[in-house]
Amino acid sequence: MSIRTRLFFAFLILTVFPLVFIGYNGMRSIEHVSELTVTESTQQMKELGQTSIRQKAIDVAMQAQLYFEAHPELLFDSTQMMADKELAGIAVQPVGMTGYTALYDSKGITYFHSNPKLVGQDMHMFAATLPEFWAIFDASLDGTVVGSYYVWKEPNGSLREKYMECVPVGSTQFRIAATTYMDEFYVPIRDTEQKARSIFEQTRLQTYGALTAVTGLSLLVALWLSSYISRPVASLVSASQAVEAGDFSSVNLREVEKRKDELGGLARVFSRMAEQMRSREQDLKDEVQSLQTKVQLFIEIDLARKEGQVREITESEYFENLSSRVRDLRTRKEQGE
């Protein structure tokens, strides 16, 4: 793996990966805090809804008790009681946005209800179809204060959670039930949750966009930085290989020498060293050439001296007499044969 590749990956590991890790965990933390806030807020609104429904039931029961105390004859005449519009206004009051209160007796007979079809009806008829509702209703018939959740089936078939609180009307045989849909209390929370979710999604997109931009910029910086560092190193390696091969003419580090960092200093030192090596090598070559010339001259001088000595010997009287004798001996030998 080249130094450029190593630098590139090192830069990514040291910069991009930590940024991505921090950004991802930051978004997870924000999402977790948001979910936790919504959950706790929902629970608080749920408890607030229960308290509100319970208080409504107690208030209506108190109002009905005071009315009965003022009109005790109504306790013994159900027909007259049901015809009393003022009592009807007390018994049936709104709870929340769609909830209501109702008045019934200890036998489960409804006397006042927001739904006219249920007025005068025995609520035992819901024991089989709405067991959760009937369990709360039945537990209140003996005068016990009861409050709990139940699932209500809407006309369109959907199921919604409701809460009902049942409170006795003083010491009478009548009871007040207050009920409404619990999700009505969650509306502000749901709106806030939607806004928070929208803000979170925008923040996440912006964060991921920023991380993508930073990652892209980091990649470009990594490429530039790796090239900025590896390119002069590659030039130094090429110059070293040229010096090793004895090709000093290929050593060209002018661009690297312009740098103000350590690599520029190294290139300048290397260039001076290469120039000194080239100069020394040239001096050695010149000295060898000079020595070769001198040796050749000495050889030629020695040969000339030897030739002169040979010429002196062959031209001497002694050599002439000796040559004459040799010729005579050769002639006699040829004649004797």
C-alpha cells in the first residue's frame, strides 16, 4: 500500500469516522430525549385527564345531592324526576370535548344521559358486549367510588380508549358517571409531538446533509493532503533511484525544494548531496582518465626505449661481426650438404 493511500485512510479514520459517529449518536440521543419527553408528557396528561374526569364526577354528584336535598320528593318519583329539566341540566354536563356525565341508580337504570336512546335503559345489557365498561359500572352500583379505563367501539368499528369515574350522589340510590375519550387530553401532546417530530426530521436531514458535506470536503482534503505529502516523497524516491543508477541528470527536485516544510529541507539537502556525489564522481572519472593517459604514455616511452636499445645493439660492430659469422656458418653448412 502506497504512502498516499495510507495517508488518505488515516485522515478518514481520524476525521470523518469520528464526525459520523458523533453525529449519529447525537441524533439518537435527541430522538431518545424527544420520545422520553413525549412519553412522560403523555403520562402526565393522562393523569391530569383522570383527575379532571374524577373531579367532574364529584362536582356533578355534589350538585345533584344539593338539588335532591332541595327537592326530596324527586327521590321517590322517578317520572317527576325525569321530567325535571333543571335536574337534567345538572346531571348531564360536558366532560372534555365529547364526554358527558350521566345519572343512574343502584339497579343500573339510567335516568339522564346525553344519548336519549339510553334514558330509562338497564345498563346490564352491556355486560356481554362491553365487559370492561360493565365491570366499572357494576362495581359502582353498591356506592363505591370507581374509576378505570375501558375500550369503546365506535359506530365505524374503530376502538378508542375511554375513562369513566363513578361517584355516589350522597346517601341516595343514585350515582353519577363521568366519562370521555382519553385521547382528547393528548391532543396538545400529539400536536407537540408532531411538531417535535417535524423539527427532528428537519434537524436530522440538516445534520446528515452537513455530515455529507463535511465528509465530501474531508475526502477532498484527504486526497489533497495525501498528494501534497506523497508527491514530494515520490519525487525523492525517483531521485534516489536515479542517483543509485548513476543518472545524476535525472535528479530534478526544484519544485520540492520550494516548499518551506521538512520535505523541502530534505529535498534541498538531497540535491546538494547529489551534486556533491556527481562532482566527486566526475573528479574520479577525470582522475582515472588522467591516470590512463599517463600509463599509456609510460608504456609508449618504455617501448620506445626498448626499441632504441634494440636498434643500438643491431647497429653495433659486434652485432655486425656476429651476424657475418652466422651467415658464414649457414653457407658452409649448405655447401657440406
